[in-house]
Amino acid sequence: MDDMFFENLIVEKIKKANEELSSLSSALEIGEGDISELSSLINHQTKYLASLNSALVRLKNGTFGVCEQTGEEISKDRLKAVPNSNMSIFAKDIMNQFGKKK
């Protein structure tokens, strides 16, 4: 796998996410569904799009696939599944473990 593979993957996910955001925004505009739920989904989708765009920037500047916490390489399998990943599974697990409230 090379940069072009991941660029195409990310661009395709951005396209789909933009379509979903457009659909959610339309539903909110016409009052179709729960406003609070739609607003939450729009917020989530907006953050997802930002993370995908950030992944494209990392791809262009050569830091794509490098964990921002450990500096280790993120596995190709993880990047194929979640191309906007900026942390390895190990780092994500540690963050989740220490981020949880008791």
C-alpha cells in the first residue's frame, strides 16, 4: 500500500461523509426528526470530516501513519479500517484506560 491508496480511501470517505452531512442538514432544515439528535449527528459528522481532512494533511506532510503519542508506526490494517487514525491501538487503549472516570 502506498500514499495513493490511502489518499483515495480518505477522499472517498470525505465524499461519503459530506453526503451524509448534507442529508442530516436537510433533515434539520425541514424539521424531520428530533432536532437535538440531528444536531448531535451533524456535530459528530463535522468532527469526523475535520479528522479526515487532517489525515490528508498528514499524508501530504509525511506524518500519516505515525502515532502522535508514541511516534511509532500505526499498523496498515488499522489505517485501512480507520484512515483518520492519529494514534496506534496501543496509545488509544492507554488514553481510553486513563481517560475513563470511575
